[in-house]
Amino acid sequence: MQQLDLFGAAEPQKPAPVKTPVRPQPGENGEADAEGAEAALPADGAPPKGKKRGRKSLKELAGDPHVIQELEKLTLDKQYYSISEVAGMFRVNTSLIRYWENEFDILQPKKNRKGDRLFRQEDIHNLKLIYHLLRERKYTIEGAKQKLREDKRSASRNFEMIKSLQKVRQFLTELKDQL
């Protein structure tokens, strides 16, 4: 293939040399295979194992039991919280909070004229209970609804008991670590 310049003179074009990237092996040149460094793709072009894209599974989300503990440490000093603030507290999407509001009768946040949801401290407490039943105790939506319908008091009492036992366990593990 030839390319013409502006004045019409034909110049033969040389094909560009093909460069193949050389990937150093871990440990070469004093470089370690660090997590922060770019991971080389395998020969089949698949992403490296252990790193997934997309939404996290319930197993991965349940692996973080500290959400409720961190919520207990927060001081709820405002009268109303927006849905984005509440979703941030629970580390979930706002759409999930809206879904739970539609599914569970105990969640009834106030709405302003614009239609924005405003969650009170009571609503956040109910969300903690729902989160506990769904994500930590692994209830289904229907099972959690039934549990709350039948005996909300005992479910709430059990939740409070579990929280206090977790605090005692945390204290004891800290005490053990100091020894």
C-alpha cells in the first residue's frame, strides 16, 4: 500500500515493526509482585482470580459483620437523615432501602413535598433490625416479614441481646490481646 503526500509524490510506506511487550516475572529486577501493582493478564485474557467485577454476593457482604457495630458507635444527633446517608451507614444502595421500605410495614420514613425520604432515628433502628434478620441471620424477605409480624418485640429483644453479647466478646478479645 502506498500513501500519497500533499503534492502527489508516491512514497513507499514501510510496515511498522510489531512490538511484543516483555513482562518481567515476579522477583526479577528486584520487583516484587505487589497487590497495588498492575496484575498481568493470563495468556487466555481472563481477569486474575480473586478479583471480580460487578455486584458483591451476599456471602461477600455477610463477611463484613462490623456494619451493625459501626452503626452502634455512630451518634445519631440529627432529627432526620436522607436516604443516601442511611444507605451509606448500612453500605447498601439506596434502591435496596427503597425496596425494604416497600416490603416491610415497620419502615415508614417521612416524605417532604418533593418526595424525598427523611428517616428518623426510629426508622434507622428498624432498618438495623431488618438488616440483622436479612444479612446476618440469613432470613428470606418473607421469613423476616413473618418474624416481624408475629413477634416484633422478641425479635428486637433478641437483636439487642446479640449486640450486647458481641460487645462483651469484643471486650474479652481485647483483654486477651493485652495479656
